[in-house]
Amino acid sequence: MTEILPIGYVTMLQAAEMLLGALYAGLPDLPSVKALREEQGMPVRDGPVTDRAIAEIWKAVDAGALTPMAVGGRPRRMVKLTPAFTKQVPTLRNPRGRAFTFLRQSNLAYHELVGYFGHDISNVSIVFRETEIQKLARRLMRARRAVLKSEGQKKSRGRPSRQEEVVSIVREVIERGKILNGAGNEGADTASEQKGQIRAAGQR
């Protein structure tokens, strides 16, 4: 059954989907995932990719950049969760868990959650504010671009630089000048020709 969420909030999986573009845009899917999507039309997720996105969400929670909320109960209500509380709930932070299913009475977090939502905690979900996830996605995208730039993988924009070509010609002129020094008019003509090449390279 589709979860009914408060306006402006997303589930854990929805939040992870929002981060995938920032983390993996431009990278190809795994062959197995691509085959299932294209050949059989199955809406499958790339497990390791989604796992990393969920890990980034919890890192942001611990850093104070995201606020996890629990929603559920009758009447329906929302409760802010602290990072410390989420660490007490078994498998809540596990990419395959993401729920309060394994919370037992022996756990102190169980009694706190029951105090908010009643004894049926099976319908309690963890959600995040959509605007906070969008901010996290932009931050991850900036970080990824910085890494690509430092590794020399960022694609150049606009016209290509002529600096390397000009430097190469200048070096050639210097070397020929050493050889042709004192060769009279022939040396002067050659030097003039090389200067013309430098100007032409710089104007391209």
C-alpha cells in the first residue's frame, strides 16, 4: 500500500532516489540492472548505488544537516528523531531495514516510540523534509564536481585552450634561434616565420 505522507516530506527510498543524480549522473548502470530495465521493463534499483545514497543520508543526519522524522499512529502525528535515537533502533540505519520492525520491548527506544504512536508501530515510517534532501543533493553534486576537477576529469567548456600549442611553438623558436644564430638573412626569415605562427596560434 502506498504511504500517505505529509506534504513536503519523502520516504527514505524517495530521498535516496533524489540523491542518485548528484552521486552517479553520467555513469552507466550495471549490465544486470540495465538488462532488467530495458529488456524486461522491470523498475529495479541498483542495490549498491542505493545503499551509498542511504549512507550519505545518515552521514548528513549525524552532521545535523538532515532531521529525520517519524510519522504514523492514529490520529496521525509526526515526531522529530535525534541521531542518538535512530542508532538505538535495530536495522533502522541498514539499507535493507529502514523501519522500526525489529524494535522490541527490551529496547528503551521501543517505549519512547510507543509513547508517541501507541503499541502498533508497524505503520510508523521515517521521513525527511524534501527541501533538506534537495540541499544535500546540491552539496553532494558540488563535492563531486570538485573531485572530478582535481582529477582532471572535468570536461572543458567553450573553445579549447591554445596555450599548449603556443608554448610548443615558442620552444621551437628558441631552439631554432640557437642553431640559426648568426646565419644571416636566412635565420632572420625563419625567425619571422615562427613569430607569425605564434600570433596565428594565439588568435585561433
